[in-house]
Amino acid sequence: MLYRQINIEGRYGFDLYPNPADKYSIIRFKPGGNEYTELRVYDPAGKILIEKTIPAGQTPYQLETDTWNSGLYFVEIRSGQKVSTGKLLVQH
């Protein structure tokens, strides 16, 4: 299995690894000074698979991807007025 890290901290405001993912992927982000950060994961059709509010200090966050179908997903992080989006590839 090929694992590579795509570090998108500078561009999108969070790290997402391993990417491609099999059983899980880790999201590490820096909260924007708020008490919480909102996380959403969308499938290619735009359906929300995960919608969570993560309290400050609970990073990194682990996404369990073992039950997801192989494919491309979109990860969105909202902290205050800042919105960051990245891509996650799931391969089983």
C-alpha cells in the first residue's frame, strides 16, 4: 500500500495524512482562536458524510475511512470566518 503525506498546511490551513487513506486519515489544524472548529466531509455528489464540531485543543482529529467506498472526498474546516477545503482520496 502506498502512503504519502500531502501537507497542505500552508495552502489550506490544515494537514491531511495519510492521503490516499485506507482505514483512517488524520486532520491536524490550527484553530483560529475560536472555541471550536467545524469539520465537514463531502462525497463527490456533495452529500455530507461527516459534520462535527470539534472543541479547541482536540487536534489532531482522526477520520475513520474504513467503511467508506474508494473514491475522492472533500474535507472542509471552518474556524471563525476562515474556510479551508482539501481533497482526500480513499483507496481500499
